[in-house]
Amino acid sequence: MGFEMPVDVDYFDHPKTLDLIAFLGKQEADIYPLRLWRWAAKYARTGVIPTGAPAVEAACGWRGAPGRLHKALVEAKF
């Protein structure tokens, strides 16, 4: 059986999402939390990501400067 991940209809207009886009300067930044949640549902079911920022950024498919996405996610309060 698959795993469902309900997303609020206001997600894309939510202040946290808009902050993340602003922090990174990339309109497509709204997809990173969704990618992280999908990955965590499969591989970090306890909510613990032992290797921290590098694993978070890899899960999101981040290709920018190391640590930048992780910092932006924290600043946006994701």
C-alpha cells in the first residue's frame, strides 16, 4: 500500500513557502519541502535524519551551494 501525503491547498501561497522562495531567489523552491517530506516518509519515518543538512539537501535534489537550502528551510521555519 502506498503512502499518502496530503498537502494543504494554501501551501503554495503560505508565508513559509513564499519566504523559502525569497530566501533562495528561485520560484521553483516551493518544491523542496514536498520532496523532503516524500523522502522522509520513506527513509526517515522517525523524523530523525542522522546525517543532517547533506541528507536533507540530497533528498530535495538541491544542486546549489552546500548548506544553503538547509539554512533557508530552517529560516523559513520548515
